[in-house]
Amino acid sequence: MKIRKAPIGIDTLEEYLADASDFAFELRILRMLTGKGLECSHGGQYKDPDTGKSREFDIRLRATHGQITVAAAIECKAIGAHFPLLVSCVSRDPSESYQEVFCHQPRKSRPEPSFGFGVNLTHFDPPDLSGLQGKEAMRLGPSPLYPPGQPVGKSTAQVGRREGKENELVANDAEFFEKWSQALQSLDDLVQDMGDSDTINRLWNGRLHFGCALPIVVVPNGTLWSVSFGPDGAKLGPPAQVGRVPIFIGRGYGKGNIDHSMSVSHLEVMTEEGLSAFCDEFLSGPDGLKRLISNDQ
């Protein structure tokens, strides 16, 4: 890309800040999250697990209620309505309907079903945890967050038209994929902390604890679309604006350390309103967090 040599003035900078600044957008997202009482870190550094280079994350979120913690790596991308994100979906296969959670079990016995909430989780019957010492992730499925048969993202593209007489259609996912990658890489530290027995024992005094991790990319309202396809490749309907689309990734974390390995099943793509609704439903209290680690449909 060739850049014009004419000096950039305040009007151009103001235009960028008003319409295209990822930083301004992430500050708005941060304010929304902290306004809901969620614990957030903003703009710190981490080591990219793939390249070993230092990078900067946008937002990291942690929500704890009782003995369940959810951590999220959130990246913000201020795309415009002139170049929205389209996610192509298919029906989710049952093998993709899962969540993995770390279980830190300090005792050699099966835990009480209340999980420290004072409310019996009659809908959640965990597997036998005897012998687990906070070093293994267990797979729970089918997941109520990712039900089998529901649309799941498999392909992404930002779609627009090139300026000029021909009005040429343009589609690529380079900018979105960069944020996608950052969310997945930033999550690595959170998974390592969640899978570390010493960390959990220090924070939770050796008590039973469950933890799961989510990578999230947030885009502005009105810029996220989805379209579903059948197994024969036929489009099942027109594209529709949505607030949330999960994309299956099945990414493994901590594979070099068998004590800390975990598979994260989906990347969440949400609008600002979609993220707000997700937080209200799943992160605002113990009932929501319990649904995240439940097999109940």
C-alpha cells in the first residue's frame, strides 16, 4: 500500500479517532464491562506463545462467583458498516459441542453437589473427580453454550466495495484474523494460570474450584452478519445481522505441559450489545457461571 506524502492534519486525525480508532472502541467496551462490576485488565503485555515476541492485549476479564471462575481474552476491532464482518455457518456437529474446564480437587473424594453456592446443582452431575489434583481439564458436553445442531461459524470475510467507477466487490478477513489471532494468543496466559495448582491453592486455599476460558472478539453494533449453509452447500436463507456468533476452533493450550493442557472449543465474536447481553446472562452471577460448566441442555 502506497501512502500519500501530503502531511496529515488535525482534521484527518479527528476523522480517524471518530470513525476508525480501535483504542477508542476498546475504552468504550472496557467502561461497559467495569460498569457491570467485572474485573478487567487493560492494555498489558504478554508473550505470544507462537512467536515468542511480546504483544499487547486489549482487555482481559475475570469473573468469579463461588467456586467457579471464567477468564476471557477480549480483542476489539472497530470495523465500519461499509466493511462489515460476515460469518458463514453450518450446523454444529455433536463432536464440537463441548466446554473444557479445569477442576482443582484438593480432596480424594467426590465433591458435594452444591459447589459452595449453597444451592444444590441438581442439573449438574460432574464425573468422579477423585485423584484429580488441579492438573487436568475435563471435557463437559453436550454444552448448553454450544448446542449440537445450532449454527457455528466456519468461515469469515469482511465485505465491501472498492471506490471507483467499477464499484468492485472486495472481501477479505486479514484485519479480523489479526484480532482473532491476538485473542487466541492472549488467552494462553489465562489458561496457564487457571491450570496452575499452586496459583489456585494460593488464591482459593486449596478449595475445590472450576475454571474455564473464552477468547472473544468484539465489533461495533450493526457490523456483524451471519449466513447458514446446508451440508450440500446450499444457502439456507439470507444473511442476517446478529449480536453473537461462535466460531469453532478446537485450539489446544499447554500441550507442552501435560499438567496444564486444555482445549478451547470456540472463539466468540460479538457486537457491543451482544457482549453486554452475554455478560448479563452468563457472567453476572453464580447461576450463569454454573450454566457454563454444565452438561444440562
